[in-house]
Amino acid sequence: MYTLQLTNGTLIEGLIRLNPSTFEVNAENALNHLLTDNNLSMAILSNEDGLLEDIFIDYTLQSCFFQNNIFHFRIAEIAELERQE
């Protein structure tokens, strides 16, 4: 399990990391309102021991869905998405 600390200090705990930029978490509500460009300008991912796993800088929410109390989301670098357009 992982914890993602957003720029505004919000913690999203209990994340399962499916690949380097895709996650899911049990949640009562969709969390996409937290995953804004501003909050993902610098987000810190730590593992269950509290050790640093990754730092995401200038990321944005690429896709998400909420079903059966599971919030699934993918983030991507803003620059990467701009290159694809």
C-alpha cells in the first residue's frame, strides 16, 4: 500500500500501485476533485513503511473512474500529454 501526499498536504492513503502512474484505492467517493493540476504540481508517493517511492512533478489527472467503491486513476506528466496532442 502507498500514500500520495498532494501539494496542498492532502494524503490519499491505501493506494495500490498498478504501474508507475496508475493507482486504485478503496474510497467512499470519487477523489478526482483532489487530483488537480495544482495539487499534482508536486506530489510525493511513499510506501507502507513511510519511505519515499516517487516524486511526481507537473503531473495532471489523465483518466479516472469510480465503481463499487474503488477509485481508479492514472496521472501523467503535463508535458507528455501536450506532446501527444
